[in-house]
Amino acid sequence: MDIFEIVVIVAGLCIFEIVSSIDNAIINAHVLKTLPEKFRKIFLFWGIIFAVFVVRGILPFIIVWMTDPSLSLFQVVGAAFSSDEAVAKSLETSKPLLLLGGGSYLFLIFVSWLFLEEKKYAFWMEKFIHKQGVWFYAIASIFTVLMVYFSIKINPMLALAGTIGISAFFITDGFKKNAEEKEKEMMSGKSNMSAWSKILYLEAIDASFSIDGVIGAFAFTMSIPLIILGNGLGAFIVRDLTVKGIDKISKYVYLKNGAMYAVGLLGAVMTLESFGQEYPFWFIPLCSILVLTIFFIMSILEIKKMEKIG
């Protein structure tokens, strides 16, 4: 892997992590406003340590290990920083399992957002689909059946990996919806949570949101060191935005749309790759950056439009 390939992959990972973490940053910023200055500093310092070095540093190894339990966690860690051919071959064999599990997870995140979430509509079709929200569960069910049908013909373990990804979606989706309710409760002043409880709560929420970024990272590369570097840099920047510029960032109303379309793209590519389709290293970073750039420009045009009206 040459330096150009590394730069492209890390840049793509960093940008994707930043944009896909906007919701997390907004929740953090709102809850931090209810905390004394002392506890804000505690969260921002120790939160970075936990988010970057613990969650985003350990989670990629655990995900890879889960796809090939025949290897010990220490072997997976060693393989990431060495050239053990036996271990590398084992990981390559289990790659389709990771890709289908991750692809199924990301696809449902995108479809859930499209059908169920309140949003600033970028296209008229988004409004139409949102009104058909009841169909999300039918689509999720049909997707699950089709995924199992086609994958079980290749490898029963591939089908299992896909259903694990779908289960992970519904588990983390429940946590995120609970986070939104808790945020409203805290902002209304009705919450009786202590400052320490709020900090621990934010860390738990950050962990659930970080799963999206880590799983999506495997669409960019299977290199764990690059995933840790790209996601880690993105997490640092998101924490900085939480303090300095989340109000400004939230004005870019279509960034969330761009992030979700990028997630849908990653999910589709990971699913296709799990069935044998191959793409060049630059395909995912380039497509992700293009998608996010389009929605960034749309957001700037919307800001200018609102300024003229206002």
C-alpha cells in the first residue's frame, strides 16, 4: 500500500466519521450545556480518551475477531501490525462475513432514516417516502429474507453474519431513540440525573453512535491501523466541534442527508463485496466525498436563501 492510497483512505475515513457523527455531537453539546464548567472539562478530556483510544481503538479488533473466533483476540491484534500469512489468510476468508454483517447494518440505518426520521427534505421524494414510514418494517423484513436466501446458498455462516448485522441495527437503533428522548428530558429541566450520571450517559451514547463509523470504515479498508487513524482523527475533530462550532455546523441542514446517503452507499458496496464484487481502493472514498460535497453545497445555497428571506 503506497502513501497516496493511505492518504486517500484516511482522508475518506476522517470525513465520513465527522459527518456521520453530527447527531452525536449535537446531543453532546445540548447535554453539556446543562453541566457545570468543571464537568464539561472532565467529559471533553476523558471523553476523548474513551472515544478515540478505547471505543474506536478496540472496537475494530473485536469486530474482526467476532467474524473469525478461531483466532484469539491477541492474534487479530498481532495480524494488524505484522505479516503472519496464516492469520492473514484466515482473516481474508472471514472478510465476506464482516462485509455482509456491516452492509446489512448500514443499509437498514439508511432505510430507517429515509422512512422514519424527521428531516430537512433535500428532494421531494424524501418527503413522499417519509409519509410511507409504516413500510419500513416490511422492507426490513423482505431485505432480511432475501439476504438469508441468497447468502445461505454460498455459506450458512454468511447468512448468520448478515442476521447479526440486522440484529445489531435494531439494538443500537433502540439506544439512539432513547438518547433522543433523554436529551429532550434534560433540556426541559425535568431530568434529575446527577452530573456524573450525565457524563456516563454521554459516554454510553457515544459508544453506540461510534459503531456506525467503525462498521462503515470496513467499506474503505480492511486495515485496522488505518481505520483507527482515520476514525480517531475524525473523533478528535467532532469533539472540538462540540465545543467551538456545533451551532454553526447545525446550520448546514443537508449534511445529515449527505451522511445518510453515504451510509446507504457503503452498505450497498459492502453487501456486493461480500458476494464477490470488487472495487478499487479509491472508489468508496471518492464516492463518499462526492456525495458529502454535493450536500454541503446544497446546505450553503440553503443558508444563502434563508439569509435573503430573513
